Amino acid sequence: MSASPYTVFRSRRAVLPEGERPADVVVRDGRIAEVLDYGTAPAGGELFDLGELALLPGLVDTHVHVNEPGRTEWEGFATATRAAAAGGVTTVVDMPLNSIPPTTTLEGLEAKRKAAEGRTFVDVGLWGGAIPGNTADLEPLHAAGVFGFKSFLAPSGVDEFPHLTGAQLEQALTEQARIGALAIIHAEDPAVLDAAPHTPGPRYADFLASRPDDSETTAVSTLLELARRTGARVHILHVSSAAVLPLLRAARAEGVQVTAETCPHYLTLAAEQVPDGDTAFKCCPPIRDDANRDLLWQALADGEFAAVVSDHSPSTPDLKHLARYGGDGDFAAAWGGIASLQLGLAAIWTEARSRGFALSDVVRWMSSGPAALVGLATKGAIAPGLDADLVAFDPDADFAVDPDGLHHRNPVTPYAGRTLTGAVRTTWLRGRALELGADARPIGRIIARGEA
């Protein structure tokens, strides 16, 4: 080794691409230089000896709603990325809606980048949006470095980001196929949703009936047919219904370029557990029953999901209509979104270990998988040449979720009071430990598609 400064991260449980083993990870200038056998790194560098703590690659969360600028009272770059770092997430990709303006034009992209600059504790990439009337904006946004384009097939919940009709979606996918962009789709069918029963009130069963499985399967069927016609690469966001899985299998067998993701709340929570009136559990598509959850886990084990990501979508407590904040607990009226960015790793590990999975599985689902999905070549694994984004993780530590201990701007979470297993002890970004106190200085970067 040369005389230049270096750092050694030593762990008896380093989770590497080939599996978990004892290792010394040598870091130089923010990148992983070597992965050596345990205890063999030459003396002279700074040593972090983690002992039995697991050393993980930083997680990559490609589905985060930061909401800044415009709705920073819901969330913001400083609070969201601090929460990410506390949960072992070192890279997030921000969704284009819920901010004002949305990221659907170059001007909107510039406003987003300006709002984020100097305020991120982890690295942040940005999605663009495909909405009615902005097809001409897609190529300039793609050239400017967005990671792809999000569209809704049903109303998004905010006026600035309308959903696409079938004809508009085909036009958008045709353009995205031409420029080589990834299309990411919220797949619920508006006609099915309109025909479903809508009963206001606090009963979760009523809300669940208003977003039936057919809303997802019908939308996915429509999307897959358009993907066949246009040749676009499409990714199904936040799959909640296992009924879509046979459709995806058949499409892939035909050569359609389609991937899908699911989320911690669909894998760790079930409809039977949701108390009436507790709208912290509301999300769209909804948390379905326990049998459905088992099928999602089986699909995850079979490699059918490209990623497990948070869909972190917070709001102010009043918009959730929560009774403990003076609200009426009306699921129909409450904002649909779950805040879990800080808790996703622990939530998934808690459930995964009970089902016989290993830390290497969790890393594949939550780090290397999402990094590969969006083409982040220097993220997602502990390997030479990659960014030294690392996490010291205690896989045996239990803790009770205290909302007041979360870094999210609004500490509303369905995990409140639950006991989870797995605690993040330290997070490093490019080899630098992330400080998260009130006086901490953010060191994250705004990253663009294609950056090495």
C-alpha cells in the first residue's frame, strides 16, 4: 500500500457481494480500495474495529417524497436525509411530486436542486415526472440527469401532478423508449377505483374495500400492453397486491422490460393489525391482508422484486386526521402516505430474520437491488472502487419505536410503540461518519444519473 492516508473498517460480519464473512475494508479518498481478510490490513491507517457489529453497504432508497420546495412543512431535505442517515440509508432518490413546483420541467428541476444544495446529510438523486402536456420536457430533463420519469395512472392527490390517460401514457412511454429513460409507474386504475365502494369513516375495512386488488391488476395489465407496443422500460412502484405477480412473470417471459418494487409496510404490516381510526397506516395502494403479505415474501425470496424501498410519504398530522391530534380518524379523508425512512431497515430485518432470511438478503433487496435499478454504479455494495458508504449495524439489538426519537419532520408512523430488531450504530458517507446533531453539517451531494 502507498503512504497516502487510509481507513480500515474491520468486522467479523461484513456483508459483501459474495456473502457475509469477517473482513477488513480499506478506504482511501472516500472509495473502497481493498477488501482483505480479517485482521490483515497493514498498520498505519485509522482503524474502526466493529467487532461483532455487522458492516453493511449503505442502503439506497429510490422512492422518497421529500416535498421541498413548496410543502416543506410536510418534510424537507434536511429532515428527510437526517432520518435516512439515522436509518442506514446513504442515498435517496426524490420523487418529483408533492413539491411546488414539481420536477416536470427544467425550471422545476433547478428549483429542486437549489432547495437541496447544502442541506442533505446523504447523497440525493432526483426523479422527473411525466404528466399531461410535458412530453417535450422529458428529453431535456433526462439530459440534465434525472433518473427517469414517474407517472400516475390514477389521481396523485395533488393538483400540480395530474395522472395520465391511456393515450397520454402511450405518448409518454413512446418518448421515454426513444430517449432510453426508465418509466416508473403508480399503477392503480381510476375506473376500478371509481366503481369501488367509498364509505367514509374510521373503519380500515371500508378503506381497504375502496382500493381493491383489481385496481392494481387492471392498471398493470394496461401498462404492460403499452410497454409491449412501445418497447419502453417500465418499473411498477409499491406493489401491494400479490395478484399482479403472475402478470409480471408472464410479461417478463415474453421479453417485456418490466421490474417491480415493494415496500416495508406491505411486508411487515397486515390489514388485520390496523386499528380502526389509526390513519397513520393509510397508504395507496393499501396494506392488504396477511395471506397477501406471505405471497409478497415468497415473491421476494424468488427474486421477483428489484427492490424494497420506503415510499416515504409524510404529511402534517392534521392531514392524517389522527384522533390523537384532534382528528376524526377518517381513512377516506386522510392523506395517504407512510413515513418510514428511518425505520425501513429495522422493520425489514425484524420480519426477514423471523422468516429465515439473512442480512445478505436484506442488503440485496435494499442496497444493491435499488442501486442497480437506477444505474448507480458506485453504490450498493462493499467492493473495491465503490463509494465507502457503510453502516455499522447491530442485528440483535431490540428497540421500541418512539416517534419523538425520529428525525422526520412530522413524527407520525404506524410503527409507533412497536419493538423492532436491528439498530444502526454509525453511518459513513464516502468514509466520513455522519453527525446528526443540531449543529451537524450536511455533507451529502446532489447526484445525477450516470455519475460514477
